[in-house]
Amino acid sequence: MRPVLPRYQHIRPLAVVRCHTPHDVANALAHARETGVHITPRGGGHCFAGRSSTTGIVLDLSPVNDVSVHDGLATIGAGATLAEVYAGLDRHGLTLPAGCGPTVGIAGLTLGGGLGLLGRRYGLTSDRLRAAQVVLPDGRTIDCSDDQEPDLFWALRGAGGGQFGVVTKLTFEPVPAEPTTRFLLTWPRSRAAEILRKWQEIAPDAPDELSANLKISAREVTLFGAGTPGDFLDLAPATADIGTMPYVELKQSFDDLGDLAGEVTSRSHFFRRPIPAAALPDAPGQELNFTPMGGAYNRTPPAATAFVHRAERFLVEHAGTDADWVHRTWTDLHEHSSGRVYPNFPDPFLDDPLPAYHGENLQRLGEIKRHYHPAGLLRFPQSL
Ligand SMILES: Cc1cc2nc3c(=O)[nH]c(=O)nc-3n(C[C@H](O)[C@H](O)[C@H](O)COP(=O)(O)OP(=O)(O)OC[C@H]3O[C@@H](n4cnc5c(N)ncnc54)[C@H](O)[C@@H]3O)c2cc1C
């Protein structure tokens, strides 16, 4: 399985080990320890920084993709994609608060947090994690939870993938998959500043049930998400598509929302204060994506799990095929941001990445890394 981002598809691994069991993972890690060959796990292959690509050994977890439900808990193989997770849970009338891309991997997403349409109501994907099975770099397979290896379990919830060991199984407390209102509203691009001003007032403080995501492209302004769009309808959208449907269908309906094709550069940051209208950049052929935070995301204290970003109002992603535009507009807006960056949107261009990803949790993460992974077998340019 190749990485999803075209920019990393030329990186040819020495070997791809298709892992079916923790034993397969441990054997490959032993080989890497003995030979010094670089090794990295791959789930869905969506890492923005190419961390699941290497000229060494790729541990392909995709064969481990079972989804089962017992006693209200969902056990999911670490190689499952979000489409497999949603379909497997929907058979039980359940779902998870998780992302939109159907081929995104559940492990990569969960280990870095996990933002999605149900997140303002139920929190991050990692906030629903109750246990994990991990193969440590020394080859031991261990289970962790709040009661077993609690420091490792704390660190797995939000520090980002590939840092402490190779996760082979994840156990979640899922949520009901209820019929949900889906909306997609559009306005002409000329109204972008006005819509953004209202969005910044409304979306981060909206009722938990409403997740309203804003996309500003060269063509138009799009507001899409789950819940009742209420106040946004007062802004006289040019088009409004609103309907209630099974949750799994709502997710599928947003599978192909991205307009950008080709080699896309993406950078992002979190915000706690509104962006002044005058600072809104033009987006010729590019995109600005605004994700609301607040709600349940921010009701978990920053030190309760490794995911430290619990006081943010929204996330802005600058994405485009024009890398100069992405760098320029990111730099222009950065002074208004909180300086924090979502670990699942890793950014190779950050000057001081670790405080941006981990804030005040950085010191504890370093101690846990030294305890579970002293040898530095799993490593990448911005790893702990
Ligand atoms: C098209 C697209 C849509 C996205 N949509 C969303 C979204 O809606 N919400 C959101 O929050 N994020 C989203 N993301 C970001 C996504 O959460 C991250 O890219 C995530 O890390 C992807 O996980 P993966 O398994 O697909 O990627 P991979 O590249 O396979 O892995 C990502 C990182 O995790 C490590 N890793 C993978 N598997 C394991 C494992 N089993 N054990 C230990 N480490 C592991 C890898 O080594 C790598 O460092 C999106 C990204 C893309 C490209």
C-alpha cells in the first residue's frame, strides 16, 4: 500500500512487512534492532509529513483490520481505515467521533487526537479510547489502559503516531449512530470576510450537536457539517442543502469534499482569538479550512491526556498546490494564532515544533518516551 500523499510516493522501502499478529511486528522490530535499518509503522498512510514512509522497513498494519463489539466496547485492529470502522460499528447501531477521510487509518488518527463531526459533542477519537495493545521497541507486547501501564496509555492519547511503540489493537467506548441532520450551504467568494466574521462568533460556541466547518476557496464559501445550522441560515446562503439521514450516510456524503488535486502543501494552526477581517488572505486556487473546536473537546483538562489543545476556539488549515501561497498566508496569520499545532497535521517547516504540538505536556511525554523507548528505534525528524 503506497502513501496517500503524492509527495511521498517516490520513497521506496527496502521491505514492506505485512503484519497479521503482534508477533510479526516484534520479529520485524528485532530485525531493525539487529541491523540498524530504519523502521516505521503505517496504518492508512495519510501522514502529512511522510512519517510512515522510509527507505528502510515499512510495517504495514492493514491486514489487522477487524472491528468487533462486545459488552459496549469496540475492539478495532490498528490497520483499519475509517470506512471499515464506520461500517463495522454501524452494524451495531454505533459509531465513533472521528474524521471524514474514508481511507484515513484509525491508529494514526487516534494516536494524534482525532477531530470529526461528532467531536464537539463527544470529544476527540482518543477521548473514547479505553485500552490499547502495543508492541514496544524491545519486542514485548503489552496491554495498556487507565489501570495497566497508565503512563503509556496517557501518552498514546494525542502525542501523535510512531512515538512509543507499534499499536496493534485499540479498544473504544463507541457512541450511538443516530440519524443526524447534514447541511451544506454556499455563498459567493465575495462574502468570505462577512461569513468568516459570523462563523468565528457562532461556530466555536454553538451547541455541542452542531459542527459547522467552513471552507473558503477561490470559487466560493462552503459551510458543511452535522447538526442544525440555525443562525447560519440567516446569512442568506446562495444554496442550502439540508437533510436528516443515518449517520453512516452523512459521513459518506462528505467523502469527496476536497477540491484540490495534485501535490498539495498544507499547514495549520490553532486560534483562541478571532482573526481580523483585514487579515483574511486571498485564496487564488487555494483553500482555507476552518474547523470549530470548543464543546466537549475543551471540557477535558489539558493534562488529562497527551492531547494538550483544550483551550482552542478553532483550527485553520492553509492548503494548496501553490506552496509559496501556503507559506506566506500561514506566516501572515500566525501572529493571530495561539502558536499551537495539531499533532495530526504535522508541519516540517515549524521552527520550534515540540512545544507547538505538545505545550505543557512536553516534559511528561519526554519522560515516558525515555522509559518505554530508550533506544530511539522509532524516530522521525520531529519525534519526542
Ligand atoms: C485526506 C486526509 C483527510 C484527513 N481527515 C482528517 C480528519 O477528518 N480529522 C483528523 O483529525 N485528521 C484528519 N487527517 C489527518 C490524519 O489524522 C493524520 O494524517 C493521521 O496521522 C493519519 O493516520 P494514518 O494511519 O492514515 O497515516 P499513517 O501515515 O499510516 O500514520 C500516521 C503516523 O502514525 C504512525 N502510525 C500508524 N500506524 C501506527 C500504529 N499502528 N502504531 C503506532 N504508530 C502508528 C505512523 O508511523 C505515522 O507517524 C486527514 C488527513 C488526510 C491526508
